[in-house]
Amino acid sequence: MLTVRRSRAYSRWFSWYSRRQFRKFFHAVRVSVPPETLAMESRFPVIFYCNHAYWWDGFWSQLCNEEFFGQNLFIIIEYRQLVRHRFFTRLGAFSLDRSHPRSIVDTLDYAADSLSAGSPRQNALWVFPQGKIEHVDRSPLRFFNGTAAIVSKTLERTAGIYLVSVVSRIEYLGEQRPELFLFFGSPEFIGSSGAGERSALTRGMEGETLERVVLLKKKILSGETGDFRLLVRGRPSVNTRVERFRSSFGSVYPKRKRQKADYEQGARSPDMKETDNG
């Protein structure tokens, strides 16, 4: 398996690059994070489990980490993808290869070790338990049991762990470019004896994710997004630039039209002709 080879220089470069990409392709990136999620105790690790509906999903985890949490970020990426883009290991990524059962066990142990390692900052793992990109409104959702297994293994090493649901949705809302909405849930704390059966924990995460996907859609359609913070503002779209152009120069054209009309009216006026002949 491919393991993390963290680099501050790569992280700074990717932060600049990802923001640049979001500004280029989106009208806005908006995020809602409840206060209790921001107030998690850093001595306990956290797993952010997310729906997987877009190619962009791997980009915004670091963006949110920088803006809201400042954690030691880890993220699981499918082995074939990570082999092609190894620089992600510099950002906290490690691989999962489902075609080799022994490798899966190694990845689960590595994830638990990473989450339970001593650190002045909170250890955070971002996972996409669907395992592949599926339509945002797909129902029912199906998660692999790997996330629940990581929770169990981590609780063998630590006194507790947080689980936080994060759902994303991309919508076109009257602009040339779409808007990305990221919707964080409240943390669920699981103590050392509270993990329960892995399948039950997986079904619970599926239900929570599906419920929040539906809720996010309703909030967007009804315009109830006042709790979302603007994280990235994209470049102005064509329609916005045209409106700004008209606003800036619109007052010039009526003035010129009036001057032209006055001139033409004067040229047709008898008084003007007499003056010219005199």
C-alpha cells in the first residue's frame, strides 16, 4: 500500500491550486458547519464520512480543514488512482486496494494507527464509504463496512472517536457557473465500549447521509441557506460581466444619444439655418 509522506510545501501549493480551480469553475463555494463541530475536543480523533457524487470531492477536504479545523488530515484514495497521482500522499492520502484482501486489512490498521497517534493537533480521516462516484440523489445509499471497521480498530487504541457526516451538492442557481454546497453535521461521539456491531454502524451512517442529502436539497431549493458561509467566490460569469459593463457605461450612451438628437434637431431648425446663412 501507499502511505502518507506529508509535505508542508506540497500542502501550501495544493491549497493555492485548489482555490484557483474552485474560483475558475464555480460561482461560489458555500459551507455550513455547526458550532458543536468546531468545538470538538482535539484529544479525540474524528472521521468525516461523506457522500461521493462528484469528481471534486477530493479537493475540498483540505480546503475545509484549513479554514475550520487545522487538523492532521488523512484521506483514503483508491490504489489505482493514487498510483497515478502520488503527490496526494504528500497531502495526507494513503491507498486502499479492494482487489487484495490482505491489503485491505493493512489499510484499516494503518488508518487506525494514524488516528490514534499522538499529536498536538486533532487527527482527522476523510472517507467516502460508497467507494465510487454515484448520483447525488441515489437512494438507497450503500456504504462499505470499512469505515465502521476503522472505528472499531481505533477504539482499541483510544478512549473515543467522533463521527461527522458531510454531504455535498452542486447546483446551478441563475449563474453561468454552479455553486458547491458543503453541509456538515453535528459530531457523534463514540466511547471505547460504544461501537457496537459494524454492520449496524454502517447502516446508521447510510441513513444519516441520505437524510442530510435530502435536507440539503430542500434548503437550496427553498433558499434557506443563510447559515452557509461563503468560502470561495468564483470569477464573475459572462452574464455578471455584461451587467457590470452596462452599469458602468450605460449612462454614457443616453447622453450621447441626447447630444445627437439635439444636433439633428438644431440642423433642422429654421433659426439655425438663418444663423448659418448670415
